[in-house]
Amino acid sequence: MAPTTNRPLCHPASAIADAALQALQHLPRRTTTTASNTSAPQATDTTKGVAGEPAPGSREALAALAELGIAPPAAAGAPLGPDDQRFSPIAIGHLTHRLVEVKLLLDQLGAEQKELHETLRLAHLRGDLRHLLPPGGEGGYQLPGGVQLHRRAGRRQWQYSPEVQELEAQLKAQQVYEQTNGQAVWSLGAAFWELRFPKG
């Protein structure tokens, strides 16, 4: 069985993450503005809050931050002062860069895990594992460090009669009907981040 080699992360998103990190590192620091008779225009935050989550900078968001012991950012035009370093431009740049790296790594590891499972399945069917690995408990194989490798049976996949399939279709139609007319009650789970890579 050929040894698995570590494949380098090659993806356009890596270049995007590097560019974002460099841009964030060169963000200008805000400085105190001199007072005048006319009020300085406030920066408009066009970011909308996700449904079920408070909008950034809103009273609810500030209350949530206060519960976690996190101070809100300084007011517009005020010097930043001793900010929380977790939210500095450099820290946010590294955070987003690492998020892209982790996503790409998870995708790579998922594909590699599938490949390893398939190769082990074939080696198991040929009987190679029986000769190359010491036996473990419950018919498995013993690996270094006390780890045991077990071959588990696949999960049951049910196929139902046409009558049951018809009942399932009717139930789904009833669910859609109640969702449409407001009878069904829904709730939102926690918001989450999603990475979208460029196509092509």
C-alpha cells in the first residue's frame, strides 16, 4: 500500500486570503477630529444584521458584548486607545486568513479520509490486513498507541412500499401548505459564517 503524501494547499482562495490580510494590516488608524460648528458626518455601516441576530452596533449587540465582557469600539472620530488585541486589524486579518486555510484543509482531509477508507477496505477484502496488523479486540486490528481499527457494518437503508411513499409525499405537501399559510411555527438557529470561493 503506497504511503499517503501530504498535498500542498493549492487554491485561488489562498491568494485571496493573503490579499485580505495585507489590506487589513494597512488600514489607517482613526484620529481625534477638531470640534466645529457642523457635526462631522458619521460613517454609515451598511452591514445588516442576520435574521435572528442583532445588527452590528445596535443596542442589543452592545448588550451581548457587555455580557461577554467585551467593550464596544470607540466612537467615530475618537482615538482607538488600548483596544482589545483580538479585534485589531492585524488580528482580524490573521483570523480570516486562517479560516480560509482551515476550510481548505478540512476539504482536503475529508477527501483523503475517503481515499484511505477505500484503500483499507480493499486491503481488508484481500486479507492483507490480517497478515500485516496484529489482531485487536472484537475482530478488529491493533494499531500503534493502543488504537484499534474496526470494520463496521453499513447502516440500514430502508426502501418503502408505494403506499408509504405516497403518505410521505402527502405529509411533505401538508408541511409546505402549513408553512405557506402560517400554521407552522419556525425558529432560527445560531448564525454562522460561510466561505464562498470564486468560480473557475
